[in-house]
Amino acid sequence: MTTRSTEDAVRLLIVGPPGAGKGTQATRVSEAYGVPAVSTGDIFRANIKNETELGLKVKAIIESGDLVPDTLTNELVADRLGHGDAKSGFLLDGYPRTVEQVEYLTALLKAQGTAIDAVIQLEVDTDEVVARLRQRAIEQGRSDDTEDAIRHRQDVYARETAPVLEIYEARGLVVKVDGLGSVDEVTSRIEAGLAEKGI
Ligand code: B4P
């Protein structure tokens, strides 16, 4: 893995509907660019597993397919990005997911004199993401991959997260990537899209 200095730090987001492959690609892209992948979903799931105070608060929300309240999520991200390894950049997976989270993140980074460099938008149609999540339900048994929660999460994405992409689009930061095909093919498209932006 490449190691980065704070001068050549790269700050990336990966956004897409639930099941688009954000987590899958975040691991690979973070290794390729030498930055930590920070997944809000993974942090919440670890807290639920360890039955922490945060985990107990968010368990039912996540299982229903709703979003965790912005205040809790924002605090968690601010804390994580304060760790030393995030000083030389990061790849945020699954955050921001609401307009309020975008505003919070923008202000947080601005206070540090930094900003997001690019937003990877994984494009996968609803039929395909639903099929992937049904498969994950069989293979991993994740408690938020029930039929009702899968459908509900797609609705929440369309309502709450699609406007997030409009904001970053207006800022000229979005790299649109076709998320269909093999995992390797998608990774190659992401790397090519970032290279076009000089990243
Ligand atoms: P996440 O953990 O972000 O869950 P996700 O959207 O389902 O995952 P992802 O898109 O990463 O899918 P994956 O790579 O696994 O969020 C879970 C919950 O946490 C949310 O519903 C919410 O309640 C809460 N939460 C998280 N962030 C929040 C925030 N900012 N604000 C509020 N609440 C928040 O891929 C899916 C499947 O597809 C896998 O099985 C994978 O193997 C497969 N796959 C991947 N790439 C593939 C490919 N190219 N072809 C075929 N299959 C592929």
C-alpha cells in the first residue's frame, strides 16, 4: 500500500444505492490510494455487535432500513477523521447520506483548511442491487437485509441521498462509474475516472 504525506493527501467519497458495492470497492480503492477506508455502516455494525451504548441506540433503526440520526452520525465521523491516519486522506464509504451531513462535513473540513477532492458515484439499477442484497442475505445473514428493509433502504436512498449527489455534481466533483460487471472491472473504472481528475 502506498503511504501518503499530509501534503499529497487525497480525500474521497464513495456514494451509491445500498448494495451498489460501496464497501467492496472502498476496501480496494483505499489500498490503491494509500488512505484508510472509513465506513459508517461498518462502525455502526461493530458497535451493535459489541453492544455499546451507540450500538443499542442504532440497532432497531438500522434493522428497519432507516438512517441513523444526523447528529449521531456526524459526531462519529468527526471523531474518526480526528485520528492520525486520516490526516493524510481518507475514503468515506456511506457518508454523507443526507444534505445535512454534506453541510456538516463541508464545514468540518473547511475548518481544517481542506475539502473533498472527488466523489465516486457507483451507478447500479434497482433490480440488480435488490438481487445482490438478497444474495448477501443468504450468504451473510445481515439483519438489515430482510425483504422489507431492502426495499425501504432503496426508497430512503432516493429521497435522502440522491440530493447529496446533486450538490457534489454542482461542485464538479462527481466521477460516475458503471457498477455493473465484475468487481475488478468496476475497480478499474474507478481508477480510470479518478485519473481523469488528476487523482
Ligand atoms: P452500509 O453499510 O453503507 O450498507 P450498504 O449500503 O448495504 O452496503 P454497500 O453498498 O457497501 O454494499 P456492499 O459493498 O456490501 O449501511 C448500512 C446501514 O447503516 C444503513 O442502511 C443505515 O441505517 C446506516 N448508516 C450507514 N451510514 C449512515 C449515514 N451516513 N447516515 C445515517 N445512517 C447510516 O455490496 C453489496 C453486495 O453486492 C455484497 O454482497 C457484495 O458481495 C456484492 N457485490 C459487490 N460488488 C459486486 C459486483 N461487481 N457484482 C456482483 N455483486 C457485487
